[in-house]
Amino acid sequence: MIYGIDIGGTKIEFVAFDDALEAVERRRLATPAHDYGAFTQALTQLIEEADARFGGKAPVGLGMPGLTDREGRALCANLPGVTGHKVAQDMAQRLGRPVAMLNDTRCFALSEARGGAGEGHRVVFGAILGTGAAGGLVIDGHVEDGHRGLAGEYGHLPLPAALQQTYDLPILTCGCGLPGCFEAYVAGEGLIALARCFGADVADSRALAAAWRAGDRAALATRDAFLDILGASFANIVKLCDPDIIVLGGGLSLIEEVCAGLPAAIAGHLFSGLASPPVVRAKFGDSSGVRGAAILASLLEP
């Protein structure tokens, strides 16, 4: 067996996979986000109970939001009780086995590059677009995470002045604390903030998509600006990494117009005559992150 665990700010998803990466068992529980002792105890209990059911110690992979420094300390705004702790090392000591850990979006990218929508491509960029905007670069089946664990954070590149002026946008402050990040305009609450800039009164992305399909002028203006801004952010990825394919996940990827409109929007921000790489929806959807954590575990030395 192989254990993949996807840790979020509100829930922990545990999946036991067989050697063919077929899910055998799934469990979920609330995340003890503010108490590190309760957090490690919850993980330990999940894993040791699974060991007892399956009759042995399986390798463990953790996918978690935020960053991990070179000493292994976590930095995660969604998990304040975990920040500053060496999660993988602490869990390895508690469990008596190696534990692998990686940013959850990088796990998503790894999953989609290995057997997912990016299978057969050498350079795969996996991008999440939902509550946040983050990504991961996989080359020859291995995640390129960088010295500081920052590789793939396309959502925290700054909005170009040209786009800010074109759409007369305010400089929005991102949840990371920096001003003008792409994420503040295209992900989750940022998209709704963008809609308000054009006078669209909508509660969420579903309502916004319904409004632009109904021909609402403010919603259509929002759609055009959204795709242009998102296209510019992905064009940065193409210029920097030159991926063979971009695999899109997260809630906003489920809006048909997003995947369909992105290649042209990206090409508009590339050099003349260059086409965008294909943009496709993730094969494993919401399960891709936990599957990637399991793949990460499978790569551990016995």
C-alpha cells in the first residue's frame, strides 16, 4: 500500500492506494489547524489505524499548502499551528518511517504529469485556479521545486501596468500581503472583486458565469478582462518554462469558457507568431493532489 494525504485548512483527506495507484480506501477528518500537537496526533492515528487494517507500514506522502524552508519548517497561512514546525521530520519520527512532503499544488502537477492529463509530455505545468492561484513544474516526471520551494507560484507575479491601465483597475492587495498579485484578480474572491470593478453584482463564480452566458454586459466585460489577465499570467509561465502542456485544476477550471478561451488569451501575450501550448483540464480533478502525494511517497527510498 501507499498512503497519500492531502492537508487543507479545513479538512484532511487520507487515501490508501495500491501499487497501481488505484484508491482502495478514503477517509476525511477536520484539520486541527491551530494546535500542532492535535494535528500530528490526528495524522498519526489515521496512518497507524490504516497500518493495522492493511497489515504493514506503508510509505507516506503529505501534500500541504504553503512553503517549506531548507530546514524543513512549514510556512502556511491556512495552518497557523503548523507554521514553524518540521512536519515531515516530526511525523517520520512518530511513525518510524520516512515521510515525504511537498506543496499541495506541486503534488497536483506531479499527479497530472504521471498518468494524468500531462502523460506523454516531457515538460508539464500544472496550475490550480480556485480559491488561490498556484502551480508546479514537472520535467521528466520530477517536480522542479527550487531552492526556496517557490517554483510555480505564478499567482504571485505582479499584474502588468499595461493591463492595470487598460482596464482601469485598482491595485488590490493579495492575501499574501503583496500588492497587485495576479491571484488578487483571477482566483476566488479576486475574480468577484474584478467583477465589481465592472459593475457586475454577483455572489460567486457560478453566478458570474451564468450572467455572462445570459449576455449581461458587465459580466461579459469581466470575462474579457479575466481571460486577458489570466492569459498574461500564463504567458509568463510559457516564456519562463516553455511547457509542452498546461494542465488546469481547481474550481474555476470547471467553467468551460476558461479552458476554451485561454490558448488565444495566452497567445495574445506571446511573441508574434507563437502559439500557446495546449491548455487541458486535469484528469483526476479534486483527487489529483492526494494522488500526487502518494506518488511522492512511492519515490521514497525503502
